[in-house]
Amino acid sequence: ESEPHVLLRKREWTIGRRRGCDLSFPSNKLVSGDHCRIVVDEKSGQVTLEDTSTSGTVINKLKVVKKQTCPLQTGDVIYLVYRKNEPEHRSGGGGISPKGSGPSVASDEVSSFASALPDRKTASFLSLEPQDQEDLEPVKKKMRGDGDLDLNGQLLVAQPCRNAQTVHEDVRAAAGKPDKMEETLTCIICQDLLHDCVKSRSEEDVQSMDARNKITQDMLQPKVRRSFSDEEGSSEDLLELSDVDSESSDISQPYVVCRQCPEYRRQAAQPPHCPAPEGEPGAPQALGDAPSTSVSLTTAVQDYVCPLQGSHALCTCCFQPMPDRRAEREQDPRVAPQQCAVCLQPFCHLYWGCTRTGCYGCLAPFCELNLGDKCLDGVLNNNSYESDILKNYLATRGLTWKNMLTESLVALQRGVFLLSDYRVTGDTVLCYCCGLRSFRELTYQYRQNIPASELPVAVTSRPDCYWGRNCRTQVKAHHAMKFNHICEQTRFKS
């Protein structure tokens, strides 16, 4: 009768951090506002605990989560909160047993409490059972190999003739040095140790994951896949590749196999339906080997065989490997050019013909470069109105963009027209992107030199824009129709 206990004199008893609870732990933030409640059935006398918290309540090593109920019996042990190595944050219950009526002891954030079972005839209550000294060891929660919760040690309970402060000091001393690793791997919600998710996988899954966790040759030599349709696939698509670093395409890969490698030729010389002798010159080509553009292959290209583990370069247009013979071309001019003279990116069109569908010729001398029929769309600073004026001018005189390019290259050779890159001439080998960029510079100068008498009055009567060719609003149709932009900037110069 002298042991500390708490009387439950109501049918429903609430426990939590909220000050309005029957048993309140206002300073313990690990306890929910309304953590749980103990309800007594007046008819049957059965006592049940209903959890209303976010972290749950542990009853006899079993966790009760929110909105779940658990019947209480004599000797049941309850934990509201358990924090390893932090005994001051623990809130729990001791053994429950019916006792006779006696004096009650107030509990202010004590880590143990008791519940009372009212009876029809006599009022009885639940109190804490005395525990031995060795029962003060803190609870150690671990995940066993089979996933069951392992609670080692006993719950923190109050002893007769000992106050709560003494109990806390004993537990704090028994806790020892905190395990930082275990604290890191402890779930902040359920307080269970986190375990490796791989352990929960089957042996076959683990073996499959280990098999994929290896660096293979395919990873060292990624294959860039890109599909082009007949409608969308054209040389204009290469404009999107102009910002690609040349180092990403010009990569020496010793194990890449191209059409001129001995390994490739052995495979092509032995097709499944029509076997041919190994090394026969007339062996049929595999699908996709035939170039989509007409290119006359020189003897230096046809008879070349890649050395063992020779250097290769990836074509920026079709992303197919070819022998890297750029250094050899410096000594032997018969070797076809393989890179643009401006951006230095590799292209295979002049070497053996690009195989990408819709390629008009991704690499060629500037005077022979095929820019396509849409090269005049927005050719003048992306100004559609000015570009249409130029296209109408050429159409009325029966000229095409090729005629304009030829006249512009003649003017460039004479020094009448100038390019930002002084190295570019009519014979300079350029890719489509660099060629189109130089073509636009020449087109602007060609349009600038058209006499006003040969243009419609509606075109020549427009005032010049203050910003001239640098105007950023000229892409809008209304502004382009209202002002002339084939002129230099006259105001707001820095």
C-alpha cells in the first residue's frame, strides 16, 4: 500500500502532452498532445487502451498505432515513448494489477503510471509492481534477422522508497556512451533500427543486381541512338547540334568497329544467305552501309583497312564511327576531309557518304554545300518579312539561293563582301551549321547591295529602325512591316 500509484476515478482517462489530459507530460515533446486514453467498460469491467498518437504505444512488446485498441490485463506493461540513451524523454507504464483502495500519489511527468479498474461493489485501482534493481536497464530495440522486434531489458518502473529523480540518475548512468551510428540509423517515428533494404530481397534479386553492377565495354562506348523520319530528318536538324562540344564527338575509342575494321569485314563477308570468301572485295555491304548522298570514294579510302585497335571518330551527323585519319590527311591530300574547318567537328560525308536519312551533305566545300530549299526562311536575322522580300526579289528574276551564293562568293573573293571569320572562302570545307551561318552573313550583304529602284515602293518607303539589324523586335511581323531593318544601328549605341 506504500508504493506510488495513480488512481483512475473516471470511466475514461486521457494521457498526453496537452495540459488538459488526466495525466499530462507538458514538457515532453515526444509525447503527442492526446497520446492515448484508457477506457473502462462499466458493464464488463474490461479496461482497454486506445492509441491516438502519431508514434504509437508499446504494450507488452507489441506496438499499437493510431486508432487501434488493446485490452489491458493484470501485469501489462505500457510504454508511451522510448528513446534510446535518453531516459529523460521516456514515458511508460509499469506492471498493472488490481489493489485495494489506498492513498494516491500525484504523478508529475513520472515515467511510470498505474490505471484503476472501477468495480460495481468496491473501488479498486491499478498500481505499479515493485521491480528489482537489474530491471532498470534501458530497453534495447533491435531488428532481428527475421524482422521481429527484439526488446531486451525491462521497462523503466518506479520502486517503493525511491523517487523518480533517483531512478532517472540510475538509468542515465547505465545508458553508457551513446552509439552515434545507432542513433543515425534509428527511425524518428517508430524508434526501430533502419535496416538495409537489400536484405529483404530474394537471393535471385541480389544476384541480378550484382550482375548489373559492373562496368562493361558497352558502358565505356555508349551508342547514341537517334531516329530521323523522311519528313523531319533534314540537314536543318544539325543546327541543334551546333552547341555540342567537339570533344564529346571526337573521342578515340580503340574498341569501336567501323566499316573498314577487319572484324567488320569478316562479318560482312559471311552473310547467312549468301556466303562469300573471307576478304573478297565484292562482299555485300550490310544494311545502312550505302551512303544516302552520292560521294565518289577515292582509292585511298576504298583500300584502307583500320589497324588493330585503331583510332576512330564519331560522325556528328549520323553518329557512326569512322577511321580517324585527320592527322594522315596533312601528309596525304588524297585522304578525304573528315572535319569542319571552323568548328572542327568530325563528319563522314566526304569520306564515304553519310548514311543518315535526309542528309543533304553534312560536310562539303562552301561553294558546293547543299543548304536545302528552306535555307532562305528567316535568313535575314530571323526577320520573316525581310526574308520574304528577298525571296520575292530572287523569284521575279528566276534566281535561286545557289545563284545568290555564287555571286556572293565572287564578291567575297574580290573583297566587296566580308565575313566575320576571315578564313572562310569558297573552297573552305564547312559543315552544314557553319556553312549556313556564313551564308546568312553573305545574304545580308547581298540584300544590302540591292538597288532601291529594284525593290517595291512599299519596301523602300519604310523608315529605318533605330536599332537597325540589331533590333530584337524585328521578329514580330507588325514591327518588321513598319520599319526597315536592313541598316545599321543609329541610336542608343554604347
